[in-house]
Amino acid sequence: EVQLLESGGGLIQPGGSLRLSCVASGFTFSSYAMSWVRQAPGKGLEWVSVTGGSGASTFHADSVKGRFTISRDNSKNTLYLQMSSLRAEDTAVYYCAKSQTWYSSDTNLDYWGQGILVTVSS
Amino acid sequence: QSVLTQPPSVSASPGQKVTISCSGSSSNIGNSYVSWYQQLPGTAPKLLIYDNNKRPSGIPDRFSGSKSGTSATLGITGLQTGDEADYYCGTWDISLNTGGVFGTGTKVTVL
């Protein structure tokens, strides 16, 4: 059974940093692209970042470019999102999601974590 | 602001059909596969349709997808109260160099 378990969220002050983790199980982690998707309270989905199976290919939304970095450790079956210079508008539930293939351009997200809340506030 | 536009809401009575449009451009829908997601209240999104018109295992054939040019459509027939949810389209945008994009989302209400 595929499982994605996010951790690392919480309350953080504006300008602060936080690292989210997503531990995967039930599939060969290195064979699939992985994404972070967020949803601000009462708002729609926003694709934040995506990385291909090897981790060599990464993309970030303009809203987080230069502040967030997606990475993965295939030996630990873990996806990361390093967030810095956090702003109030980064407040959201962050989901980890798996693509159907290895390619970072594969936008078919077939499994999602339960999501973790990040609140940026003083 | 999303590059994919969906109607904010659609509604119909149980047993009827609804369609949800997703309008994009040649740099996204026109050049990439489209996926559709259902998000029930308080839960994570679930993949409903991938590669424009394919259903993952376990998704009933009441759900269908299609694509034409720079637009895509999700159809739901035999509407049920359990279908009341938010629906999002998603695809890759080759011009943005930022990765995937989602539609603005559509709330389906079963009257």
C-alpha cells in the first residue's frame, strides 16, 4: 500500500525557515517524480514544486522561486521542501504527492499525503 | 492567479449530468495531458482522470474526461450526493518553466 507521510509543519514567524519532510512507502521511491502542492485556507490548489525521480530535475512556482527548494533522498525514501523567508501568504496545507512516472513533467498525481499545515504568523 | 480557468460552481439534481470546463492555452492544455482531481471536504485531492480521458482503477465510469485544443472537460453522469466536492484540472505548462499548474477549481453542488 502506497503511503506518504508529511511532517515538519507548524507555526513559524515571518522571515523564518522550515523544512517539510515526506516519507514514502509501498513503492520504489526513486522511480517516480514527486511534488509539493499547497492549499491556502479556503483557496484552491497551487503546485509549489516538483522533482523528477533522480532529483536532478526540479521546478518551482514563481511565488516560491528563490525561497523554497525541493529535494529528495532516495536512500531514505524521503522528499523534502526547504522553505525560507516565509511570508504570511505561504500559510497553507502542504501536500506531498506522487506522479505516475519518473518524469518531472508527469502531472498525474496518483497518491497524496494527508497534508500538513504551515502557519506563518507573528 | 491560475493559467487554467474553470467555472466557480455547477449544480444539478441527483441522477443528472454535469460538465466542468477547463480553459487554457497552447502552452499548457494544448501541449500536455490533462488530469482531473476530486477534493471532498476536509480531505486530500484524489486523481479522477489522467492523460485526458483515462480513469484510475476504482474510479467509476460515471466520470469521464475529454480534451479538444486548449480546453478540457470533466463529465459526471448519474450525479450522487457523494459527488459534492471541489474539482480541479491540472497540466504542465511549457512556457512558465515552473512546473505543473492547476485550474481555479469548481464546486459541484448536488441539489
